[in-house]
Amino acid sequence: MTTTVKSAAKRYEPTIHNVRYGIKGILLYLLPLPALITAIGSLMRGDVMATLVTGGVFAAFMVGASVARHGFRLEGEYERRKIARAPSTPFKTVAALIISIATGILDWWSSDYAMSGILPAVLIGAVTFLGFALYYGLDPRKDKAGNISIGVTLEEVLDALDAANVKIDAIEQARRQIPNPEFNARLQRITSKAREVLTSIEDDPTRLSRARKFLKVYLDGTQRVTEGYARTHQGEKAVALETNFSRVLDSIEQTFAEQQAKLLEDNHFDLDVQIEVLETQLKREGVL
């Protein structure tokens, strides 16, 4: 019973994690509502300058909120993975700067652009930036190395994981264009198993050397055949395409199910043999 509960918790943990980061930062969109109300009131009064300033501040707040939310999503992915590359662009920091500058401008405008109001406006902006940083934090700037050991470099592992994730995302995107529920379910199982392999590599990066060829053949083949079927499944040869596509998915699913366990072992020979068999079939089907 305990094992079942733990398994279920592990299975739904990514979903809960995604939901948590999906709603994070929603309040940032509510923060500039007073500026919007002021802009509407100024427009109704015919005050062009006040409308431009308050409307511009509202727009800046909305841009900052959107940038921050993108940063939160990247941060969520970064925290979920054991080996990850730090975001190349500090979106959260950029968002904090946009919001703090907009707040400072709004405060200065409320003081009728007085020179004496510049310093308080700067202080208000600085406090806003500090408040954002304390509440939401700033962007992670250091790559997560996990359990990197001798024989493999962090950059090598990150490049391989990033490339694999791009291919899995492409398969997912193509899958959503396929209306067949059975094929959708099978492709979901395939991408789920692929992500499990990536997780196992994060747990033990030394597995990358054995998983590299398998992931390349497996993901390249699945991506090509899925994208090809998604483009042509409504054509005149739909029945023949469905038969070929189903046969290829059978091979991919079966081979991956067998080799996922062997990948965690030291059975190099069996793994390479099965990869060659799968690669030969994919080439025969015109996938590779």
C-alpha cells in the first residue's frame, strides 16, 4: 500500500510542480490596476499627459509581469531537474527592473514632476526591486552539476539532455496534431519513458555514454515518424500510413521497454544489438 502511494505521488509530482509555477506571479497582473483606473479616468477628463503616463506605466507593469512569469517557468524547470543549465537570460531580474522603474516613474508623476520628487521616486523604485527580490527571488545563475563524476563533463551532459528534451518536445507537439486516441496514448507512453531515461541520466551521468546512441536512434526515429504521420495522416493513403505507423510504434515501444531496464545495468552488448535491430527496421520503414 505504501509503495502504491509513493508511486502515485511520484507520478503526479511533476503535474503539481507545473501547476504551482503556472499560478506563481498572478498577483503581479493585479498590482497595476490602480494605474489602469487612473488612466481611464484621465482619458475621460481629456488629460492627455496623465493618460499617457499612467497608461504607459500600466503597460510596463503588464510587460514586467509577463517577463516574470516566463522566468518563473524556467526556474521551475531548473529546480525540478538534478542537472540543469541556468537560464541564459535573467528574466526575473529584468522583470524586477521593469516593475521598479515603472513604480518610480508613477511616484515621480504623482509629485507633478518636481525635482524634489526624483530622490523619493528612486527610493520607491529601489524598495520595489528589493521587495520583488525578497518575495520572488532572483534568477539562478549557476548550472546544477548533480552527481557529475570523472569521465563525463557537465557541458557534455547538459548538451545531451537539452538536445533530447528538444526532440521530446517536438514529438509532443506532433502528437497533439494526431486525432487518433490510441496513437496519442502510445506516444505519451513513449515520451514518458524517454523522460524517465533522462532522469536516470541525471541520477547517474555515467549512463550517458551507454544511453547516447539509444536516445539518438530512439528519439530521432520517433520524432521523424511522428512528424511525418502528423503531416500526412489525412491524405489519400491514410489507411496504409496508419498501418505502417502502428507497426513502427510497436517496435519502438517494445524495444524501449526491453532496453530501459538494461540501460540501468552493465549490459552493453545486449543494448547495442537491440539498437542496431531497431535502427535497421526504422531505415526499412523509411524513417531514418
